[in-house]
Amino acid sequence: MHANKDTTLKRLRRLEGQVRGIARMVEDDRYCVDVLTQIAAVRAALKGVERLVIDDHAAHCIEDALASGDADDQRAKFMELLELLDRARD
């Protein structure tokens, strides 16, 4: 992680608090729809963190592979990126 490290960590800490809040909602027998709404919010926020990490990977790891001139490394990093993007769509 490079440029997005601080932002990523802040978002993850916020998500950690949100998940603890959901656990309290379950403990307090809160209405299912309210719990599910919070779960959806956490999933959306986690997707945002995922995008930050993918952006960082593309901006640094892939860029470094391109600058290296090593065709095998370039191909490997490109394939990694495709796999990451495919997983991110799920």
C-alpha cells in the first residue's frame, strides 16, 4: 500500500466500528430490516476499500512492472489485475 494507506486504514477502522454496532443490534434483538440495512452499508463501504486497494495496486505494482521492461512480470501483474477485477464484481 502506498498513497491510499492512511485512507484505507481509516475506512477499515470505521467499518470495524460499524460491524460492532451490527453485533450490538443483533444482541439487542433489533428489527431485522434495520440490521440488514446496516449490513448493506458495511458491504458498500467494504467495496469502497476494495477499490482503493485495487487503485493502489494498479498505480504502483502494475506501474512498476511496466517500467521494469520484464515481459513475464508485466504479464503476471496484468493477469493479477484481471483476477482482482473479476473478484471485485462478485
